Amino acid sequence: MSPLTTEFAVDTAKVGGVLSLLGFASWAEAASAAQAAASIAAFVLSTLFIYDWIWRRVLREMFEHYGWVKPKRRRRRDDQTATTRPAHEEDS
């Protein structure tokens, strides 16, 4: 047996041991469990994206209107940044 074949056999045995510890008797069971985990993760991520959209578009504006949330600080002009002094304070 070559060293590569031995190494592959050892790695395969380790993966099989881990799967049997997790309660999977076959690769098909492991694949279906992985698919279920992926679908749950997709559901959670989609739910978070939907909640974020609702918060940004509806709830934040409504809560700002009622005074429950402090309004976001927005720039007055596009060329004005937080570090720029107003025009009347600049040196001539």
C-alpha cells in the first residue's frame, strides 16, 4: 500500500467515525441532515433580511415620527462631511 492510499484510508475512517458518533448510519442520512441544516440556515437568513428591510423602511420612520427613536443625523449637503467646518467659521 502506498502512503497516499494509507492516508486516504485513515481520513475516510476518521470521517466515518465522526458520522457514526453523530448517529448517521449512511452517507445518505448525513446528506439529508446537511440539506436540512442548510434549509434552516437559509430560512433564518431570509427572515433576518426581511426584518431588516421592514425596520429600515417602515418601523424606523414610524418610531422616529412618534419620538420613540432618535432621528438619524443626516448631512445637509452632499459635499459637507462631519469634519468640515461651516462656511461662516472658515478663515478668510
